Amino acid sequence: MENSHTEFKEFWKDDYLKVIAAFANSNGGDLFIGISDDGRVVGIGNYKKFLEDIPNKVVQLLGITVDVELIKQNGKDILKIAVTPSSVPISFHGKYFIRSGSTVQELHGHELRDYILKKDNITWDEITIPQAQLEELDEKLIRRFITKAVNENRLYAEALNDDIQLTLGNLDLIKENGQLTRAAVLLFSKRPKKHIRTATVKIGRFGLTDTELISQDIIEGSVLEMPDKIIGILRTKYLHSPITYEGIERKERLEYPEKAVREAVLNAIVHRDYTEQTDITIRVYNDKIVFWNSGTLIAPLSIELLKQKHPSKRRNALIANIFFRIGFIEAWGRGILLITEEMKNAGMPEPIIEEYAGGFQITFLKANLQSMEKSVEKSVGKTVGKTVGKTVGKLLVFINENSKITREKMAEKTGLSIRGVEYNLNKLKKEGLIKRIGSAKGGHWEVIEGD
């Protein structure tokens, strides 16, 4: 039976050298000549010629050696060509092939690039940019990184006084010939887009549909500074920070767990495929926030494996190392587990994790109304009394979601009468938790901030 390591051919053709190349570029395998696709032994004539010709052609056209063995089976002659894995990429007529199951697959574009980099045991961000100059790097940013990394005990203390070029060299960001790596440019250049056009993050606020773009921001510059920039913009412009109370203590939290949001941002920056001409996107809706970056999961990782303990696989090893040293990420592949745990602790649904449009996507959904009510009820229960906690919780949820909500709408949502809504609103006002700004028709509700 044919599989990833075995293939049958009834007769020999020189075109089958691509099968041998595919085995060499994968995990090796055996090519049998004289056996049909369905496994029937048909035999091969003039085997002596093939025993001499095939090894010579493999050497001449592929640059590797193979073992060709004559086997007698059912009284017929067949050839077994044993191919071992190659440590370097093997091409046939300028094309590269690999084994995919029981088929031969030609590599193109990004797949070919990733394969060659993997064979050479380097990652994309380790490649140098000859035209990039040391003077283009932000010395102040580099010094801040060094100080933070030393304080995190993830960089040797002598780096505080060492020459910057020496430190960057020790971190493999500058090669021995003085050339800057792509990672050095992305992390510390004053203008990374001068050399790498895809160093961009887009944030958008959408209405009810994807075509209803309400506002957007574009974040550029050093990827090391991007996480704080993105979180800052999300906090001030795109995400609400509902105010709740524990007793009389005011609590202001992002509408999604900030640790989870930050981890999703870091994941997108560190693991994205920077060769793709696309940007990292963060799409904010009324009921969800969606993070997307180019680059699917690296084998053997899968969506299922991400949700359990798994090894850390890095597309951009140097960038990941710098983010680790500054304390942004850990080296244990726990990012998705941390996000899931934070969402659970906040009473929110488990995030939706998927490979989408040639990239990786994670979606945070808002807590449903019931879990939000319980959270608010718990926060205000000590202040306004347990007997009205549930109703008050609902009203505070509604006000946090829509400051212009009407009494009539609250009555519709809660099942209370207008008078019942007014009674509970008065309770909240007497406790100093809300106030009404403006007229009944044109005004809005406001949650009062504590001291």
C-alpha cells in the first residue's frame, strides 16, 4: 500500500526522479519499480541497465546518492530505490518537491521559502538587510529594552554598560559582518517600514456589519513599542471600561480582560508572517473583538493542541526572544491557555480560535447578559442591599451598555413597570452610583466615579 514513505511504479521514467527528490526533501522513503499502483507485482525487464542508469541519473540530476536493489517476488524482478532524507533542499529541473501523504507536491512561493529556511535551520527574522544601517536604530529604545531586560533578570547586568552593537550582536540581532537582521529593524528601527512594508497594525470599530466602518487607526513603528500603543488606543478609543463597585470601592475594568487582550496582541505580533502583504487587524464590534494575523500554525501545532500543554513553536525566533527577555511573553507555549483562563475568570465565553484566510484568528465574545448581571449584582450587593441586587444589576448593565437608554426600554428589558424602574433608579441615585445628565429626552445616564 502506498503511503508517505512508499510509492509503486510499473516501469521507470526519468520523470520519477521528482519522486526521489520528494522523498529526499521529506522523511525519506522507498520507490518500487515493477509494482502497479494497486500493489500488483508486474515485474521489470532489462533490470541490469536500470541498476546502473538510475544511480547515475540521481547523482547527476539531483546531487544525492540512493541504494538501488534488485528484489525477486513471485518469480518477477522488481527494483527497490531506497532514499534517505537530505539535510539540504533537493531540486529537480529547478523545482522543489515534497511528500504529502502518498502524493508528490511541488512547493511554490511562501511554502518554498519556509521549507528552505527550515532546511537551513534559520527563521525569517534572522535574515539580514544589507542596506539597513546601525544609525537607523533608536538608541534610546535599545537602552530602555536593556534596562528592562536586566531588571527582569533575563539579560546579563554587564549589558547596561556594554556598547550597544556588542549587546545586539550577543542577541544575534547584528551579524559578525555588521549587517542588521530583519528582527533588529522591526524591533528597534525608527522607521521599520523603510525596509519591511508589513510592519503595521490596523484597528477598526465596526457597526452591525463588516461594511459599516465607524473609525480606524493605523499603528506603525517599532514592534517592541506596539503592544503598549495598541492597548492604549483600545482603552481610550475602542473599548469601554464599565465602572462597578465592591462595597464602596470603585472598580474600572476593560470590557474584556486586559491580560487576555494583551496576550492576543503579543501573539499576533510575535507569530505573524511578515512576508505576507497584509496587516495585523483588530476588529472591534459591539459584541466581540477579533484579532487576526497572517501565518497559519506551525507543524505539529493544531487548534486542539493549543488548548492544552504544548511546545512553543516560533516563526520569528529573534523577535520572540526579545519579547521574552523584556518580560512580554514566556517561553512555555502558554499564551492561549492564559487567554482562555482570563476569559473564564471574567465570566466570558471561551474564545473562538481558528485558522482563517491563511492566518490565525482569535475572537473574544462579550459575556452574556446573565453572567454580567451576576457580576454587577455581586459588586453592588453590599451597597444597595441584597433584596434589590438582581434588578439593580440589570439596570447597571443596561446603563453601562447604553448611557442614553430610556426608562421605557429598561422596563421592556426587565419586565418591570415604569414605576418599578424609577424606584430602582432612585435607589441607585440615592446611593450615589448614578446620576442623570440633561433633560429626560435629550440627556443621558452617567455612572458616578468614586474617589
